[in-house]
Amino acid sequence: MKSEKTVPRILLALAVAVPLGFWGLFFLLPTVKLIWLGISGGVLPGSLSFGEAWRDILGRGRTWSVLFRTLAMGLAGTMFSVVLGVAGAWVLYGLRLPGRRVFRALLGVPFVLPSVVVGVAFQNLLAASGPLGFLGLEGTRTAIVLGMVFFNFSLVARVVGNAWVRLDPRVVWAARVLGATPARAFLTVTLPRLLPSILAAGSLVFLYCITSYGLVRVLGGVKVTTLEVEIYLETAAYLNLPGAAVLSIIQILIVLVALGINSLARARFERTAGELREVAPRAIGREDWVALVLFGFGFLLVVVPLAGLVVASLRRGGEWTLDNFAALGRPGLVASLPGTALEAAGYSLLVGLISTLITLAMGLSVAVVLSRRVHSPLWRRTQEFLDVLMASPQGVSAVTVGFGMLITLQAPPFSMSANAFFLGGVASIVALPLVLRSVLPTMRAIRPRMLDAAATLGASPLRVFWTLEFPVLFRVSGVGAGFAFAIALGEFGATSFLARPLSPTLPVAIFALSSKPEIVAQGASSAASVLLAGLCALAMFLAESVSGGVSLRHLGQATSGYAALRRQVPTRWLLSSKVDGSERSQRSLRVGFPGARSLRVRPLWCNERSECNQKGLTPRRSDQIFKESTNG
């Protein structure tokens, strides 16, 4: 009996220790090392001390201008993303729209696209010679904000939509019966209950907006700088590590506030949300036109830049041609890319595969730990702290992490080589928080009473996990694999510091091509961007197809797993008529059922009726006691 408790505890300990060790090596150590190096005085003779750097950085008018610009663009991108995303959730999760799964897969592509690809797409669209050049938005803040909305519109739609299906629809039905229109029922009943999830999505979007390093570099050029770009300049251009450390600390403080809001909002929603439900979408009505118009604008914002990118990849010198794609196989198109773009694509696929395996191993282990239902306040706070730790890479500048890895992991005593395995680990740190966010909601939506009832029927913790939780975890891991692979393909911020010049990844090659004004290099950058976008879209489409309906259909597998377990149990006898406090040595557990009082049950098993009679106990079938306990 002791092994039934010891083995799961050892496995849970390993599920925490291994991801924490990976997080500490690839994120905490490089970040702390870089900040400490800045605090201790930098690397160059005559560098400012940390205190002097504080006074110097905060005394510059440029610093406050950059900080205000970063926050203003982040808030603008968040606001528009939330408005369009809620409308997208209304349409994609509430209306009977033909091809909803295709729309969801297509709108999920921008979120995992590399920032350099998005930058190239908007650059081709908004350039003076582009289709929308007459708007004069090239190199402006408006262009960057549009790029931020392009990235995050689908994220809000997915987060809010997944929260929407967990709301009890009977409240809305009651409002409709009382005469409320669908719009009024949404504003007065649904929207207040969705506010925590909207706030959680908005804080996450704000986090991504203020850390859009590659997007600002490509679209803003030298005209627009943000906190991320300023950190890069202080680090790589001026080697002013004390100044970079000051800016990094300011950014981390902003990030901690956003993460705190996100954590509180998600916790509030989890306390009030119900289980996932299969609610049939309704037909489109007149009251849906506002949501449809906003969704249409968001859809165009996603499709038009991608379509413009495809057109630019097929044209050169005003003519339709495939020469841009043929140029991907030519070496030495630019001096900073000695090999071919196709070789970079193959190397990125290898890095993506390695990163996916690492991310799934780490992310699913942490998801199992965080989805455990604990009653102790101490363990609950420990889970929340672990959740914040795993989410922290989202909010630290990729420049800070990449440069920290360069001076820590690629220097003695580690001296790690920048091969595919190393870059896969780097990409995993970036993808791990997103994989957790995609897996955890479904894991937490498994009905607690099924797990409690299975334990009451005598199943060990490992049996409960394998029978009820593992089928759901296995299916939902397809979403995590898609996110991990697509993000690893497009990782640019940290990889730009770490990739070898002779073995660049595809995003690094695209940036090298797009930074040159030659027509051949510009055409090749568009073609390479289309190739990378296609690979990311294929990964997301496969993930959406594999996991389509997982949140509902495969939660049903957990129910059938419980039924199968329960069918096996009645062949034995459960002794429960004498459950008292005097026999504390026997294994017992507390079970709570909806509508019934909490019971203290000691599952004792015997295979022979004579054994029961010898102990003076009346045998009961396990399904009988389950029925009695649920009836209160």
C-alpha cells in the first residue's frame, strides 16, 4: 500500500525537478548573470557603475520617451486586439459559420509566425511602391501597432473562445426566455462572466506587444525604438551592460505587473468557470452584424499582408516569376548568408523537431503537476509560484536572454556549442509558457468527481491518471506540439545572438536578406518568408486537425475510462459498513459529490463472501455504495 503513494510522489517530484533544472540552466542563470554583470560594472574599462548607470539612464530624456512610446504602442495594440478578438470569439465559437475549423487554423497562424516574416509582409504592403503605399505608413508607429494586432488578434479569440465554452449556457437561455435579445444577453450575462478571461488575454497581449523586438526592428527601422530595441543597442552596439541592466530591470518590473494581473484574472476565472460543454452554435442573426464586421476587419488584417507577401514572392521587376523561389537555392546572395536559404530551412526544421520533443517533455510534466487538485493552501501557493516561474520567460527580453546565454552557456565552464540541440533548448524556453497555456485549461476541465469516484472505487493514483487523465493529455498534446514546432521555426530574438554564421536558421537568413536593398535579395526574402509561413501554417493545421474537438470529445474519453474502470470493480466486494475512527491504520480518502455531503470512505477489498462474513461485515457491491453516496 505504501508503494501506491510513494511511486506517484516520486514521479511528481521528477516532473517538477527536471523542468525546473532546465528552466534554471537556460533562463534563470543567463538572465541573472547578465544583470549581475551590469550591476557589477560591465566588461569594458571605465564602464559606469550600476548606481551611475541608474542616474545616467533615468536622467536621459530619450529613456522616458522610449518608455512612453513602448507603453503607448503596447496599450494601443492590446486594445484593438481585445476588441477584434472578442468579436472573433463571438463568431468562431458561437455562430454556425461554414468552415469554422479552417478559420480557426488560419487565424492561429499569425501568432506563431516569426516577427521578421510579419515585418517583411507589412513592409511589402506599406512601402512607397506597395499596394497601400499611398497611406504613408511605412516606418511609422501605426504600422507597428497594426503588426501587433496582426499577431495577437487570434490569441484573444482563442483564449476568450475557450473560456466561453466553459460558461454555463443555462443562464443565457433563461435570459433569452425572459425576452432578452442575443446582444443584450451577451452584454448583461455573458460579458461580465468573460471579463476575467478577457483581462487575462489582454495582459498577455500587452506582454507580447511590449516585447515585439523583431517587428519593431523590421518595421520601425531607425525611426522607432522601443525598450527592447534600446536594450539591444546598449548591449550589442555600445557594450554598456550597466545601462542594459537598468533597462532590463525596468522591463522586468513592467512584466511582473502584467504577469500578476494575468495570474489573478486566470485564477478568478478558474474559480467561477464550469466544465467544458458541447453547446451547439446558433444561426447568424441580425444582432450579429457588429461582431461579423469586426471579425471581417480582423480577418482582412490577417489575410491581406499574407496575400501581399505571396504576391511579392511571385513578382520581380513587375513580372510574374518563380525566380525568387529559385534564388533560395543559390549560395551567397548576401555576404552575411554564405549558404543557401534552403539549407537554413532544413536546419530550422531540425531545430524545431528537437525543440518540440524537449518542450513536450517539459511542458506536459509541468501541466500534470499544475493540474493536480490540492486542498492545502501551502501546496496551492506552490503551484501558483511554479506557474509564474514557467511563464516568466514570456516577459524577459529575448535580447537579454540571448546575450546572457552567449556570455554564460557558451563560455567556460559550460562552453556549449551552438548546435541544433542547443538552439532547440533555446527555442523551448520561449515555447514552454505557450504550450502550458494551451494544455492546462483542458487538463483542469476534467471533472473532479470522476477522479474522486475512481479513487473511491479502489483505483490507485497511477491507475486513475492512466485511465482518466492520460487520454486527454495525449490528445491535447497535439496542440502543444503544433505551437512548440511553429514557435521553434520562427524564433529570432535569442537565436540572432547564438546561431553560427555558417549555420543560420531560416528567420536569421530572412533578416539578412530583407536588410539588403537589392531586388534579388528582397525577392528572396519574400519567398523565404512564404516558405516559413507555410511551414508554420502546416504545423498549426495538423495540430488543429489532430486535436479538433479534444476539449469536448476526448474529455468524453475520460468519462468512458471511468465507466470501464467501474465495470471492472463490481467483481469484488467493498467492505464499508464499519468505517470508524478507531481503524485509522486503514487507507481512507475524503470524497465529495455535488449535492451530497463529504464522506470518509475506507476502501477494503475481498474476493470471497466468506471472508466478509468472518469479519462480521455486510458486503456491498462497489457500484451500490457509489450510488448511495451520490444520492446523499
